[in-house]
Amino acid sequence: MGFSPPKPGCRRCPRLVALRRKCRIDFPAWHNAPVDSMGALDARILIIGLAPGLRGANRTGRPFTGDGAGGYLFDMLSRFELASGTYDADADDDITLHGVRITNAVRCLPPDNKPVASELANCRFSCGVKSRLCRDLKPYSPLANRPMMRPCIVLVKNCLCTLPPWWGT
């Protein structure tokens, strides 16, 4: 099975579809659709967040872009030479990722930024591909004297359910 980005008209989660429709009325110039991942499929590090934020990825269409967390994340990636360019709160900046892929466990904006279990499960169809990506990633350690790490960074505890059982915790 090959990689397929989220479909713009995904209807798997009625609660998220209803919120997306409301946002399209309230904020017609915004992305207001499932948010695709950012970065190469052959990246050696995968960063998984929980879900798009209202004024972040739901507005810009790019994970961790437009909200407070994005500034911190892209700054940290730049410090470790995993990103280059200048981050901007809009997706029209010149940020480039190096060996990193960023995604969310849930691809659509959830009410109060709190997805429920069924929404996490419904997005698993695309997360399964991400989990296989994690399994196939090459071990990577930025510090030579450190043991090799599994290169998947989960930013929110609820996202752990998107990883396969063999990944461990």
C-alpha cells in the first residue's frame, strides 16, 4: 500500500466534519480541511503532534504553522540543523526540513483541540502508513556517544496509539 495524503472531503468523523463546515463559514479564506504531513517520506525522524490547531494548521494547511508551538518546533529543528530557512506564521515561508517529517495523529481540527478515541482510530488508516514509515526508518543518533534511538518523537501522549505495538513506549 502506497502513501496517500488525507482526502480534502474526508467524512469519517461526523464531529470534525461539522466543525470544518462551521469554520468554512466563519473563516472562508482559511485551509479548513484535513492537514497533510510536511517533509520527505524517507525522513529519518518523524514528529507526531495531536491535531491541527484552529489558528494554526487549520488556517495555514501545514502542521505546526501559525500557532505558538510551531515557532518553538521550527526553532528547535533549526538549532539541530534539521530545518533551514525562516519560519513564518503563514505557510508561505522558506522553511525546509532535513531528514524530518511532521504530521498529526488526527488530520482535522477537533473541537477544543481534543479529539476523541474514535477520531484517533479513524485517522489510523493514514497513521498506519506513518507507523510503517517509523519501522523502516534508519537508526539515528545526533551524538556519537549516545545509543541509537528510535527516531519518532510523539508530542502528545494520546498520539501513542498511532504507533504499532512493536514500537514500544
